[in-house]
Amino acid sequence: MRPFEKPVDSTVYRDYLQYVQTPMDLETIERKIKAGSYETPEDFEYDVHLIFRNCEAYNTPRKTDQMVAMGKNGAKEFRKLFSKRMKAYENPEESKKHSISTPSNPNKAKRLKIENSTELSKQPKPATTRISITASKAKSPVATGKKPKEAESNAPVPLHVAIAEVKARYPLRRQLKFLEPWEAACAKFFKELMKHPWISVARRPKFIYHVPVSKVFPELKQAYLSKVKNPMDLTTAEAKLHCGRYNGAQNFVNDVALVFANAIAFNKDGRDIGDHISIAYYDASIHLLKYTRWLSLEHLQKYLAKDDHVDEPMPDGLPPSSWKLTTGNRKKSREEMSSIVMNEEIEKSMEGDRFPATWMESETEKLLKALRHQSDSKKMGFFIEPNYPPDYTAFISKPMDWQRVQKTLKKRNYVKFGEVIDDLRLIFSNALKYNAKHKGTGNISGLAYDAAVYMSGKLEMAIDKCFCLFLIV
């Protein structure tokens, strides 16, 4: 970690500030810890990640691969260590069972326990233009079968209690099987959205959009309402859906989008002055708004209007705060998401490492294996090995097969995820082109054509799943 210990000397690296807007280093972080500058563990986490993001931002265009790899590895190791120490800090009794040592001296700079941070459930946070929460360990009133009591207006409410209180205001919620078809489709879209690790309640959400701000931060109520004229939260939107309050999918999607659009508006001022939590929420809300748009247009295809209408980005470059459920918007959204994922560089392991060693390598290999399901072995058998007819190259300029893609991947010769996708698609487009004249016949070429049609569909389904994973990450 020596390259990250001290500030980068801009007199030596004169173009550094052209690539990095906010320099950061371990020495600065240590100084901030001693000065008590960090209010929450998330503030500290943000600064450490900033070191590694800066490293990648500066060294990637310069093709300094060793430094880029060092930055990525440092970020990966920090995530593991930070997660482990935070679990030990938040659940000391549980950590003892698993022999995880908790930080004992808060004054040591290299410890991840920050002396100024406390659990939200024990002490309300001071008024600020940001939203953050640590879930309380208090027993849920839902679990005990008691009706949740409304908390005092001047006290923050633990997240699970606040969710229960919101749901209690909508007692006529229907089960999924009693919903109208379009409502059930919306419920499935919402369920998929809530699997995002940043907001999944099952994983202890990193960002809180689940309940009204006044529930968990009553001291922010006035400041929030002065900026946000139409408050909305995820639990309220879901409860309204199950109570039949919406007259169509469009209105439900509008409310879900409003949750993240409100967070962007509220945290903008804090982000502009460099408040770490506001920056984190601002960036996360933009990401989640884009993800919601893509997800809604995919899951609600049946209810899209056949219209070329496209909602353009806002003048300041932000994504549209709402969008119409149209085929035009779906086409545009898929193009945007495809561009992001297809241009994603594959994080490569080092030569000699066991393959796959990185997350990207693992997910790419899963994509290849998705085509080798046992139930598809007969159809996929045409495309595994390079057994081409004698005249094949007269019709096909670039032959491709599954084994060639696998070998290229294991040799780490693919640079971007899109290159793997292109080669896999080429396998089946080649087969369709070469065997087209035998379409509908019962001979080998006709069967190969039918198999290519079927397997190309399976490939696109697997690609869509990868898109979802990559967008989340």
C-alpha cells in the first residue's frame, strides 16, 4: 500500500489533477480520524474507496496496468476488511461466536472503528442535508404480533418499525394472487428492484428509501419538505399498489421513480459542498433511477404503449425523473444499458492464477456455461467444436464455436465483456446464415438451423440476466 500512503506530488505528476478532482491518501485519512472529522463509518469508507478510484482514473488512460491492478486489489481487500470489522462493531456478541475480534482502541488511526460514530437507534443524528441510517436491533412489533405504536415526533424510528408503521396505514393490502394482471406485473418488477443490494432489507440496506424521511429523521422534516414538494417512499408505493390505489402501471412506476428523484433533489446542495454522505446518496439515487427505468421497461413490456416517444435526459445531464411506458423508451433504455455493459472491461486475474479468479471472469464463464445446460445438449451439440463442412469458409468469413470462446476467455485475451457477447452471438448467426436454405427441412442442416434459432434465444435470455447483474454492481 506504499503508493497510497502520501499525497500524490502534482509537481512530479503534472497532469494528475486533470484526471482526479479530489485527491486522497492514507496519511490524510489518518489525520482526519485523529481530528474527529468522520461522523459515520460511511464517511471513512468513502475516503478510502476514493483513493483507489483516483488510482484507476489516473492510471487507466496511461495504461499503467500494474497500478490499475493494485488499485482494484486494494479496493477489493478493503471491502472485505471493512465489512468484517463493521459486523464485529455492530454485533459484538455475534462476532465473538465466530471469533472475530472487535476493535478495542478507537484512538488508533488504522482501526476501522471510528470513535465519533454511534448507532442511530441509540442517539439521533444532528440536522444535516443528508440521509443515513443504521438499522436498530429492537424487537419488531410485527414479530410480536402487536400493532406498531406511532413514535414520538421528536425521536427517530428504527427502520423495521417505520416500515411496519407505514404498512399499518394500508390494512386492505391484497396478496399477489388477488392482484389484477398489471398489478401483479408491477409487484414482480418492484420485487426485482428490491433485490438490489443497496436497498435490500434482507441484506441491511446501505441506502434508505423505504419510509418517509420524517420517520427516521424527524429533525430533517422541515428542511426536507422545503425542497421536496411530493414526498414518496418505497414502502408507501408498494402498499398503495396492493391496496388498489393506482389505476395503471404508469402511475405506480411514476411514484417509484419519484422516490429517487426526490433524493437527488434533496442531496444536491450537500453534494455541491462536498458532504460525503450527500455525495453517496446523490450518486446512488442517479444509479437507482436509471436502474428503475431499465427494470420497469423490461418487466412491464406487456403494458408498454406502442409509441416511439422517448424521454430525453434533463438539461443538467441527469436521467429523466419520470418516463412514459413506451416501446420507444424501452428501445432507448436497452441501447443505453447495452452500451454500459458491453463496454465494461473484464477485470483479469494474473497469469498463473486459478481461473476464474475475478468476479468478472466468473460471471463471464457462467454465461458460457448457461449454453451447456443438460436439457439443451442435443441442440448445442452443433456448436461446441469446430466441425465445419468443407465449403463453410466460402460463406462464413469468421467461423466461431463455443470451445474457441472458452479458450480465448481462459487465455485472458478478451478485453471487454462485449467482445465475449459478440463472439457468442456470432456462433449462432453464422449457423443461421449457412443453413438458411435448409430451413424447415428434416436434414442435418435444417436441424442445425432450428437449433441456432433456439440457442440464440437462450443466449439473449442469459445476456439479459448478466445485464441486470452488471448494472447492480
